[in-house]
Amino acid sequence: MMIMNSLCALALGFSLDMILGDPNNSFYPAELVRRMVKKLEVILKNAYLDSPDAQNMAGIMLVVMTLLICMGTSLAFLLLCYKLNVIVGIIAEGLLCWMSISGKAMRRGLMGVFRALRTNNADGARRHLRNITDRDIAGMDASECAKCAVETASENAVDMLVGPMFWACLFGGPGAVFCRVVNIMDNTVGFRDKEHLHFGRVAAKLDDIVMFIPARLAAAFMRWDAAFLRLDKKNAQEIYLRDKKRSASPNSGCTMAVAAGALDIQLGGDEVRNGVLTRRQRIGDALHPVSAGDVFWVNQLVTGAGAAAMLFAAVMRVAAYILTTQLIK
């Protein structure tokens, strides 16, 4: 029965995200986790020597402490609610899923960028872009804003949608929380700059492991959606096979390659984050410049990937339920 309870909870969480999105306040759990990670970073960095091995150990402590606090709190909350009533437990688990998925916030930001770029309003595009990326976007022109939006959306399809839903499919609400917390740690301290090179190594590696399968699932979902939307599905497949490894991350290149191929554009290249220039390989072929239309279509690709992930989770959970009931009989 818990198998179907968790499926109902995931469906509830997915629906709440589609309708409400992320509450824009400093007490939202994801924001609280981010602030906690930053505070632990300061404490642990000062507690350990400024050497590679010591800072690596401090990074391990950060990951362990953050997961213990977040997972312990989530599990205690969930067990208490299920002990009160099954319906209360499903609602509580659905809230955990909702707090771990962040699709509407990304779609809202993308559509803001799209509407601004349609009127050649680069300032407006940068303002909306600031809500969905942590890159340094000052001075970007319209084409650069469009390219950044497409790259951010294709990467976040895994981090904000398919990843949490995949882990929720396996382990219910706590699985979704685990995935989101790992991603928050990676985004907060997992940079490859001088300051975080050793301290954030474990957080970054853990995120690579956790997102490995979801990234490939998201790429498959986006390829199917490209066919449904009548985009360049053939090129999406070809660029995926050719360019998916042209990324510093073993995962982000998968969905970026599909987006680049489906839209017949080129992604990658130099980016600046926290003042640090990163040189990345090019992904896809520049068959036409990146424009506002590409931002619109990548939004459809990401939305379709989220819907496909929900359907995938439903099929897997129902199959597991049927198999379990047959084995019990």
C-alpha cells in the first residue's frame, strides 16, 4: 500500500508545483537549506586547516551534517504524519515532493525572458534571467540572454524536475528531498573555483552520482517531446550521441545536447560565474542564431520532460504494486 501512497504523494507534489510553484519567501524550505549550507560552510572552513586534505574533510563534514539534518527532519515529519492518519501522511509526503520540485519557477522565468526578447528588451531579459541562473549576466545582449536561458533550462530539467521525481519514484518523498538537498549543496559550494576546489569536491561528486540516471532519462524524455512538438528529432538524436560528453559535468551535456540538436543551435562556450571564467566545449551546430523562439521551445521541451517523468513514475510504481501483490498471493 505504501507504494501507491507514495505515487499519490508524488502526483500531489507535481500538481502543486504546476499550480503554485515555489513560494517566494525566505522561509521556504529550499531557501532555508541553502542558508544552512552557507552557514555550515563558514563554520567548517574556519574549523579546518587551509590545506587540500583538510578542506576536503571539511567538505565531507558539510555533506554529512546537511543530509543528517534534512533527512532526519523529513523522515521524522513523515513518520509522525503517517502515524496520525494515512491521508495526512500522503499530504505530508506530497508537500515534501512539492518542496523538492521546482518546475513552475523555471517556466515562469523562461517565459519572462521570452516576452522581453520578443520586444528586444535586453534589460528585461536579464532581469528575468537573474531569477533562474547564478551566472554573471551583466552586459549580456539579447542573443546571449537567449543562449543562457536555453542552457539553464536544459540543465535544470534534470536538477529541478526529473531528478527529484526519479528519486521520489524510488523512495517516495524522502527520496525527492535527498535529491534536492544534494543539488542545493552542489549549487552552493560545488564550484570549481579556487575557494571551493577542495571544499566542494564531495558535494559536486555526489551530485554527479545522484543525477547520473535522471540526466539520461531527461534526455530521452526531451527527445520524445521533440518528436511530439515536431522539432528536429533526428538532429536531437545525432547531437546527443555526438556531443553529450562535451561538458565538464557528466550529466549536463546530455540534456544540453538534446536541446541544441532539437533547436538546431549551438550551446556551450565561455561562461562567467562568481567572476570566474570557465571555458566549455561547444555543443551542437550553429545552424541559426539563438533567439527568443528557442527560449519558448526549450520551455516546451522541459515541460514535456516533467510530464513524461510523472508518467514514468506512475508506470513504475503501478508495476511495482502489481508485482508485489502477486508475490504476496
